[in-house]
Amino acid sequence: MAKFHKLRGTDSYMFFCPGCKNAHRVPVAGPKAWEWNGDIDKPTIYPSYRVVDVEFGCHLYIKNGMVEYLADCHHTFAGQTVPLPEFEV
């Protein structure tokens, strides 16, 4: 299985965030797209990816298949780097 999963009929991919314990969507084409290296097993996206909710926040980089959580995350992985898990469909 791959770490990035293509959403059928879109220019977006999903990845599983171990910190949020949830999937996040990354558009890779269009006006709000992230730059992506095209690798579904060792993805790199740019710029950082940020999820902001009223009570929760997650901010990260994905580089070469690793998730680098920034210090402003609101979960236990803040400031850590962990492998991006495979995306189970």
C-alpha cells in the first residue's frame, strides 16, 4: 500500500495523520495545490500543511515519507518527526 491515496475523479490525494488520527486531503493541481514530488511512497509536499479547528490544530511538513510536526500542533506529536504510515483504504 502507498502512503498517499488518490481520490478518484480529483487532483487530490489523502494521507493518514498519526497525530490527528485522521485522514487529510492534499490537492496537487489547481489554484490551491501543494507542490508535490509525485511519489506516493515517499511523498514530499510544500509548503507546510496546516489544519486549524476551533479546539484543535495540526501543522506539519511531509518530507521524503516522514512527517515533521511543528511545535504549534495541539497533539502529542508536536515537535517530533515520524514515518508517514501507509494509507489503508
